[in-house]
Amino acid sequence: MPVPGPGYSITVRVDAPPSASAAGDLTTAVGKVGGVLTAFDVVGSDAEAIVVDITANVASADHAEDITSALNALPGVKVRKISDRTFLMHLGGKLEVSPKVALKNRDDLSRAYTPGVARVCQAIAANPEDARRLTIKRNTVAVVTDGSAVLGLGNIGPGAALPVMEGKAALFKKFADVDAWPVCLDTQDTEEIIRTVRALAPVYAGINLEDIAAPRCFEIEARLREQLDIPVFHDDQHGTAIVVMAALRNALRVVEKNIENCRVVVSGVGAAGSAIIRLLLRRDPADVIAVDIDGIVHTGRENMDPNLQWVAEHTNADGMTGTLHDALAGADVFIGVSAPNLFGAEQVATMNDDPVVFALANPDPEIDPLEAQQHAAVVATGRSDYPNQINNVLAFPGVFRGLLDAHARDIDDEMLLAAANAVADVVDDRLNASFIVPSVFDNAVAPAVAEAVKSTAVQATGEKQAK
Ligand SMILES: NC(=O)c1ccc[n+]([C@@H]2O[C@H](COP(=O)([O-])OP(=O)(O)OC[C@H]3O[C@@H](n4cnc5c(N)ncnc54)[C@H](O)[C@@H]3O)[C@@H](O)[C@H]2O)c1
């Protein structure tokens, strides 16, 4: 059941009688039907009536109607109009291009554009690396999608994906001063996506792939990494893996366990699950058991794609078969990036002592977090209304800031792990079972991640050059 939140906020303009009790009647009516009042503004008044803007968080369109009906039902009250504040925020989009140079007179024009700009073009033609010094390439990232796996909405296409990509670009700027730009491609053909991204790469110093469905996303990322001389990062994979690894490191500190002694169950072997498993294996857990919609992944299973085959070969040392519930018995950690409501408190009870449960399926987790808490020592979700929110925004802005500052040409697991450690370290001595990751608004996160990624990237470049 959705709960009222700021993602669905309405402002209702009403005419009300100018009585002393009007404000109380209006706010009580909103509260009685479950609206969460966030603002009450009297915007007009005369002897006959007051005009009031009532702003409230609601749960759904039906809930918004309940609120307007409740207001309309009050004696002498008339609803004039309803505005959806989320839609108002999106009018005309969330981004704009703004020149960094003054264009006030003929001299300015001659330098910023022709004829002066021609010499800059020639300099880049002679030395392409100068593009990072003399153009927007220095600080610009493409946020590329084909619209095939957008949020929890599925394949809604590139146009409908644009508000998400604009939002992503806005987060890049806000948290790490990276100039990111949405590139929503009107194709879902792997070869065409690769060709197109390669063709537009000259403008960008990094490619952030976004909301591209598995398994296509694996091939697109791998091939672009081979072909481009700028880092390519699929946020749904690696952004998630970074934050999960950070959260796991701190969760294991809370329960005083060493990962080398832990059996970790990962439910979901799609974009997020595969990347989590790959990074997790770099930390040498006692074992990883991967589970997908067809049960436990093991080498004997038939009809596995190359991604599942790789996972089968690198996990499940004892060849366990069966269901998620079988996998959970005796496990130390559960990480879910799969589907809602897959198990309950009784399965958590079968896990090892002080289990860690990360139920990250959005919007409804694999287990109700309140149920998980009955037996788990640490619980995390992807939701903002519970403690320990696993949110990619803790990772991607700082990751790209670090990559751009290092002039990195690629990205590797060492950089992802450095980013994860940096996120985990920000928590420091504030650590407890309800605080294993920092707040997304903690200003220390992006610079710490950027510095960790930059120094790891610079070191990697130095080692490559030394070879
Ligand atoms: N920060 C976060 O909290 C965060 C980050 C990434 C993904 N997610 C969530 O994780 C989920 C998966 O995302 P994705 O991009 O990897 O999707 P995906 O479609 O690429 O992969 C989904 C995986 O879940 C498996 N699955 C589906 N139903 C299952 C079931 N009943 N039991 C076990 N496994 C099942 C599928 O077989 C597949 O392996 C989504 O709900 C997404 O919102 C959360």
C-alpha cells in the first residue's frame, strides 16, 4: 500500500468562509482522510471569503480525490483548482544550457565563436587530447538510456525515460558539479546502441548507462568499454554494487563478523545482482549463493545465459540446489535485488546468528522490513521511509567526479571498491544497526568518493604506463 510522501504532493486552492474556525476545519478535513498537511497559505481575503492554498502529501490519485471531496463537503467551502506539485516541477524540463562566457560585444563574439574559435579547433585537430582542456568534454558525462528498464516501470521507451535522465543529470550537478546530459536513444538494438554511443563519444569524458535492461546491458557495457577511451559505467549495476558493498562492510562491523566467514545469499541475478556478486567475490566471502526466478544458480542448471553461467561457475561451491528458502537456512547475509515479498520472518529465523538482511527490491522489498527486524540484526532497504536506505546517489556523482579529475580512460573493480570503502568510511564512529550508510545529503560523501576513485585511477594509469 503506497503511503503519502513528497513524491505525490498536491496544492488545493479553496474558497472558505472567513470564520475563526475555517483554518481548523480545513486542516482537520485533510487529516481525517489521511493527507499529510505540509503548508497552509492564505493567499486572498475579503469580507465574504478567504482563499487558501492547502498543500498536502498524498498516496495516490484516488487519495487526492478523497481530499478534495472532503474539502468540498465542508459548509461554504469550494475547491477552485488542484495542482500536482511534482508535475509543476517538471514543466519545461529540469535542465538548461547556460554559457560560461560573456558575449557582450564584437570582441567577445570573435573569440568565443568565429574567427577566433578556429585556432582552438586546429589545436585540437593537432592534439586531440586538448579537447579535455579546451572544451566541455572536460566535465561532461552522457546519461545514456534506451528506456527499456526505467525505474520499476519497465520498458516505457526513450521519451518517457527523459524525466528520469534529467533528474539524474541534476543530481550529477548538485552533488559533484558534473555536467551530465540525457541521451535517450530511440533504439533497443544492441548493435545500434553501441554504434550510436561510440559516434557521440567525442563530446563526453564519461558514459553513464542507465535503465537498460539485462542481459543486453552487459554486452553493451563490455563492448563500449573495449571500444572507447573514456570510462563507461552502468549505474544500475555498479552504482548499486558500490553502495551495497559499503553497507555490507559496515553491517558486518555492527555484527562483528568477518566476510571471509560469511555465506551470502544474493536474490536476483539481473543488472544489480550480477554486479553485486562480482564485487562481492573480490572480498572473498566464505560462499555466495545466487538465486533467481528459477531458484538457486548452480553449474548443473540448464538454459543459462553467459552471465548466469559465469555466476554459476564462481559461486555455490557445494553445488546447492533448491529455492531461496533453502538458500537462506544457515546464511549470514541476504542481499535482495529481485522481487517483492519472497519470504517472511520464519525464514530469517533459519539464518545464522545475527543475520544481515538487505531487501532492496523497489518499491516493495523481498521481505517487509518490520518482519525482517524480528530476527535480523541489521536491515536495509531501498526506501527512504526506513533507516539504512541503499541509494545509488551515494556513489555515482563522486565516482564520475573522480574519473573526470583523473582524466581516466576506463574504470575497473579497484575503483569501485575504493568508492565503496569511501562511502563506508564516512559513517565512521556514528555506526549503529540503523546507520550503516551516510545520508544522501551528507556533503562529505561525494568528495570522499571522488578522491578515492581519482587516486585509484591515477595509480592505475601510472602502472599501465610503467608496463
Ligand atoms: N538501490 C537500490 O535499492 C536498488 C538498486 C538496484 C536495483 N534495485 C531493485 O532490485 C530489483 C532488481 O533490479 P535489476 O535492475 O537488477 O532487475 P533485473 O530485471 O535486471 O533483474 C531481476 C532479477 O530478479 C530475479 N527475480 C525475479 N523474480 C524473482 C523471484 N520471485 N525470486 C528470485 N529472483 C527473482 C530475476 O530472475 C532477475 O535475475 C528491482 O526491484 C530494483 O528496483 C534496488
